[in-house]
Amino acid sequence: MTLAGDDQRIARHLKGLIRLHSSLGLLSSSANIRHSDEKTEVVHGTKNVLEVTYDFFMKAKSRMDICAVAIPPREINQKINELYYAIGERGGRLRLVTEINEENLEYLKKSSNQVEIRHMFGIGGNFAVSDTEYLATLGTAEFSPGAKLLYSNEETVVKHHQALFDALWERAVLAEQRIAEMELGIAPSQTDVIYDPSKIRIKSLELIDQARDEAFLFLASSNSFVRAEKVGIIGALEKGASDRGLKVSLLTPMDSRVEGILAGRTEAGRADPAIRFQRISPRGEEQAVTILVVDRKASLLIEKKDDSQEEFVNAVRSAIYSTNPVTIRANILLFESLWDSASLLEKETERTSQMQSTTLGASAPAWRITPANFNCARCGKKVLNEIRIHEPRVMLEESHAVSSAMKAANAGWIPFCFECISTHRTLKPAWLVVE
């Protein structure tokens, strides 16, 4: 067959693409060896197209993988249909990636007894890969004998498109799941992995902007909160709460930086704040994630790379966006469990403090002032007389500022000045008596 000008350009473009992948090391060295009978060509004319297609299916031995933009609810060609299923009858594996829709639902349900089928939206091309050959339709959504075919038995071409199909197969949804969603009227779920930190930030803000009823945000460290505030995530939640009545619940460790940010953003003594905050202890590396859930319909789980980084794009590694109900429910259960545990711990701490106050009585001081010589870990003020406060939980939460100050003061307690103790969220002076 002689190739026309356009056909020659298509073939050259495909070969150029394969050479590029080879030069980048994306194909094995053995794939660069071309045998004398290997060829890549554009086939046109009804007779030629059918002959090449029949031969393609007859030669397949162990597998036939097809990626199709659309599968019509009918058989296009009886002979092709018979040759295709014959591959399975002689022990070959049949796999199909396509979009399952209302038109082809019943047809594909019947075919699923013989073919492994997976669903994917937005497929942009039609091709098939067998053990040794590759075939693709050009310019049509469905196979048509009157359309052009791109055929190749070059090892590099076949391996390249086999790898492409395998990648699509892994990302596609099981046909059983898609069919069940359609029959039950459930909106199809989506799960995407995002590796670009800039896109993760944009996705976070988009989800908050789209939220209408409620939003949950879990931050595993004070540094995470500071970064979230810096890139506008906290501000977006506040705007949603004030403009749309969005109910926001936020779990975060709180150090002096976080408290300073919150003090500047919230009204003192407000009974019903726009955002519910719950203090938690910093999480370990096993929970080095940020979780955002909006309207119980979508979630974003962000994995951290380096929590010490100040910039969001340098601190995060990847994120998983999902509308899968099971994934969302798991994230909500984790959030609620952490919230309840932190709330119980806070109530127990308050109860213990009240018991201490009752036991000591008004005549006995809860803490004694002793001579000192250090700088306050929160405000930096020189401290010459101290009140020794032993609060392990607060010491942990204030660790970034306290650790160096404790070391410098050779202290086994929190080295705060009295003003910082009396204004601390946990160390409220309601039960503090000073001689």
C-alpha cells in the first residue's frame, strides 16, 4: 500500500513519538532493535481495513486489550465480533476500557460474562493491543470499515501502547461499580491523586468555595495551621461561615503562633463563633496529614513531605481527592473520633483543676512565687519571680517555643511570665491563687 501525504505524516509522527520515548529511556533497550518485517502504516479503503482487522484478531494469542471512546449497543461487524470472542475461547484474556452509559449499558452487561470491562469518562482515542500488534482508528469514535486505521507490529509501538493501556486500566472503575451506580441512580464517585502542590492548594480553596452546609478541617501540627492561614485556607473557611452560614469545625494543635492568629481574628467572648475550634496535641509522623471534608460529599487528604517548611508548596507531597462515600465516611469518622477524644481530655483537665482549687482552698496558694532569672517562652519578658506551672499537655503543645527556653532556664516546668499564664487558653487563672 502506498501512503498518501497525510498518512505519511501520521506514521512519521507516531514513529517520532516512539523514538522520543526511547531516547528518554522509557522503553527497554531491546525495544530499539527493529526487525526486517516490522512496519507501521496507515490503512485505508474498506477492503484493506477489513482484511487488516480480521488478520489482527486472528493472530492474537494470549490477550486483546481495547480502549474505546464508545461501544455502540449493537454489533458493528459479525465476523469481527466472532473473531474477538474466539480469542477468549482459546484461552486469551479480553480487557476493555470504555465509557459505560445508558445507550450501551445492557449490551456491556451481557458482554461482561466474557470480557473484563472497566469504565472511564473522557477517553480520547480508540486503539487495541494484542501480543505483537497495535491497531487504532483515526478520526472516528467507533470502528468503521470506511475509516482509516493505523497499524503497527513494531515492538516499540506495541510496548508503548500496552503500557498506556495498563495505566488506563489501573485508573478505570470496575464495570460492576459503574453499573450499580447507574441502576441505583447514584452519582459516579471520583478519586484522583494530585502531585502538584500548587494544584493541591487550588483544590483546597475550590472545595471550600463550593461548600454550602459544613466543612471539617484537621491539621496535624501548628505549622500546618500557619501554612493554611498563609495560603488563604483559614480565611476561606471564615468567609464561607460569615457569607453562607457554613458550619466549620477545625481540629488543630495550638501554640503561641496559632493563638496569636486566632486572637486577632475572633471576637473576645463571642458565644457562638463562626468556626468551632478544638485543641489537640500535635500528631506523630503516622498522622502527618491534613484532612478536609466538605458537605460530607467530597474529601481531600493531603500528605506532608516536610512539616518544618514555611511554604505550603514545599511542605506537602501529594493529595487524594475523593467523592467516594466509603472514603469520605472514613475521614469523617477519624475527624469525629479525634474531636471527641480532645474534648474529653479538655473537660477532664478542667475538672482536675477545679478539684485542686477546692482541695487547696482560698487560704492556701495553688502555686508559689519563687526567685527566677529567665526570659518568658511566649513574650520574651525578663522573669525575676516565677510561678512554676506543671502542665504536661500544654508543655507538649508549646514545645516549639518552650523546649529551648526550658533548656536555657534548666527548668522542668513551663517558663512563662505571670501575664502569659493568666491569658493562656488552658492556664486560665480562675483557680490560680497567688500569695
